Amino acid sequence: MRLLSIITVNLNNVIGLEKTIESVTNQGFTNYEFIIIDGGSTDGSVEIIKKYADKLTWWISEKDSGIYNAMNKGILKSQGDYCLFLNSGDWLYHSNVLTECFNLNLKEDVIYGHQLIQQENNFVEDGCLDVKYLSFGALMKYHIPHQCTFIKRELFTKFGLYDENYRIVSDWLFMVLCACRYNCTFRRIDNFISVFDKTGLSNNPNFSAIQSQERKKALQKYFPLFITDYENFEEFRNKKYIKITMFLVNIFRKLKIVCLL
């Protein structure tokens, strides 16, 4: 059995897919299996997969019903102790990142580190959740990105796969259930693990609204007593963002006036 199963989901992202594959195959760490789930791409992605087929453990290209359906296919084929979901366009931070991480004697159920977010030509650090603040409230505000998180594969056997009834929040919901219902162990490591390509669904302007709706639906199912708290938090956050935006607009207006004088 391999220590790590790296699962990559792809759909018509041929350039990003090759970048992801190269970041994995260039690792000095070798105790992993590499699985690619392609959703029936027509842009040359399959040819790229075939190009690296000798370095892959398993791959398939067929239509699926969404990203979580594809991720679940990968989980069902995986054999590693831990799973890492590194989707096409995302890449591992450097060629020794996996060696550095697994030299830390990882044993917890969920281990997560840092990631960078690529925004056009700039890279910014993502402020994902720090383990010392792990709580239900914190999980409402922050997130644990799957591309920089090692999840014990047996958790999916014990608690079930990602819920395919959601488009966006199933990985978040799985973390909430692991932390708040199943009392899994978490550990934050001070390592940069991946770079996140912010060009997918999460960059869609409708993302926030869909995410909020789906989170409410999930909370209503599993934690109905927290619905009001979540709605209050969302209202507070929206008002806070509006105040900050208006503050910045007023500053720019004043600067414009000063420049015209």
C-alpha cells in the first residue's frame, strides 16, 4: 500500500493538467500513487494523460455528474493511507514538498498546511484555518482547502464519500462533520504545500451566493440549531464588506479631488 494517493480531477484544462502532472512526477518523494479522473475532455487533455501514462497508477476519461462525482471515483480507486486532491491547474509548491511533509511523522486524521493563490501574475498566501482556532464557528468563517490537505482514506470508508447533492460545499461539509460530529484529529503544519489556480468555479461571481445557499442547506440537515448563527454571521460579514468598500470609495474620491486641485 502507498502512503499517499494523489487524485487529480480534470475537465478541458489541458495546460493546467500538464502543469499539475509535472509537479507530481517531479517530486523526490515516491511513496505515492497518482490517479487522474478526466470528465471526457475534448481539448487534448486525454493526449496529455496518455503522454504520462507510464507515471500514472490509474486514469479514466468519461463524463461525470460534477466535481464531487469525479473526486469520489478517485477515492474508490485509491489505496493510499492518505488522499490529496490536487485538481488540474493546481500544483505542488516545490519538488521536495511531499518529502518534507511526510518526514514530520504524520499520523492525525486530517493534516493541512499553507497554500498560495495565483491571481493573474501575482501570488498571495491564502489565510486558511489555523488548527489552534479549530471550532464550529471558525469553520463557518474559514476553510481548509483540499489541495493542501492530507485526509486519511479510511475516513471516507467510515463516514461516506463526498455528498454529490452539492455543487460547491461538499468538501467543506466533510471537514465540518469530521471535526464537529466525528471528533477526528486535525493538525496544522507550517509548510507550503500547493499553489491554487483561482480560475475555476470559485472565481465565478455567482460562487458566493451558491456557497451560502448550499451551506445553509447542509446546516439545516446536520446542525439546524446553528442556522440562525450562520445567517447572523453572513449578515455581519456583508455589512462589514459594504462599509469597507464605501470607506475605500470615499478615500479614492478625495484623492481624485486633491489631484485635480
